[in-house]
Amino acid sequence: MDITTLTRQSHHKARPGLRLLDQFDLAGARAHEFCGHGRRRLALWLAASDKQTDIASQILWIRPEWHPDRLHLAGVRQEIDPGRLIFVECCRPGDLLWCMEEALRGGLNRLVVLDLPEPPGLTPVRRLHLAAEAGREKTGRAPVGVILTPGDGGAAGVESRWQLMPDHTTDADRWRLSRLRARTAPVADWAVTRSARGAVHVVRPTALEPA
């Protein structure tokens, strides 16, 4: 695969993707990174933004078979229908990124999530972008790839990087959402709260100084 075909011009093509929390547009046919303690919840919130009920609305969730962290389906139910999740468990580290690449290239799912124990390098991420572009050309829909990484993340070459950290109080469920990197938007953070009825809301945007 020729990664040099990922040109500056291709970055600026319109790529309708998915909208996070009814406020933030994540470009399709690209790979994004979610990090922090709440990264899996953030991926579920992104999945909840897809209101369509066709086969493409099912989420392919790829994870390492040996890692102890697993989604608790009773908790998943608070965010989305667990029946939308298709789990793929890989036995070898080298299969994780390959599996996501093939899923994006197939273009059958609008959202493909990869749970990684550490951030990938630049070349694998570029391959994910190219695979997602191929999936868009094949199916006409632009799949969104989301890489989940611990801590502050750090995957090179991702379209955007978002961090979700718990910030709960005794009276309310609350999180801090940070946009750590984006090609066309500044670094910023927000508070995210859950209402008594279970709805999630973004409040109090605050600009942060670039690192």
C-alpha cells in the first residue's frame, strides 16, 4: 500500500461522519483517538449519535483477547442497545490494527472501534486513513475509525484526539471532555453532565492554551 497517496488535498475533502454529543462533527473516512479513563464511554456516546437502524449502524468493537478490561453490558445499556455491538477479540497484538484496517476497508460499519493498550505509530494510523478512504469509495458511506488508548493518548497522525475523564460530584454524574488535537479546531474542554432522565449534555465550554 502506498501511504504517500494520503495527500494534503485529500485531508480537505468533505467527509460526513458522525456527530459526537450532538455538537462535534467527527470526519468520516478518518481515524480518531479517544483516550482517558472515560474513553470507552465516549465511544458509546459516539455510537449513540447514529440514529439509523440499518446493518451499518452496528458497531464493530475490536479488542485484545488477553486484556482484562471488558465492557460491562449492563452499563452499555445506559448508552446504547448492546445488541448493536459486534465484538472481535484478537489473540496476537499484530492482528489488532490489521483487523481494524480490514474492517474500515470493507466499509460495512459506520463506526469501527479499536481498544488498544498503547498508542500506535504513524504508519499504522496512515494505513487506517487509507483503508477508510477505500471503504468510502467502495460503499459510498464514510466509516469512522476510533482508536481507544489509555492516559493522554498520543497516536501519531490521527484526525482528532479527545479525552474523557470523570469529574463526578455527590449530586451529579459529570465528566471533563477535552479536545486535545484536531486539524481544524483549537484545543478546548467542556463539562459533560447527565440529567435525571439519563440524557447527556455538554456545558460550559472553556478555551485552553495550546500545549
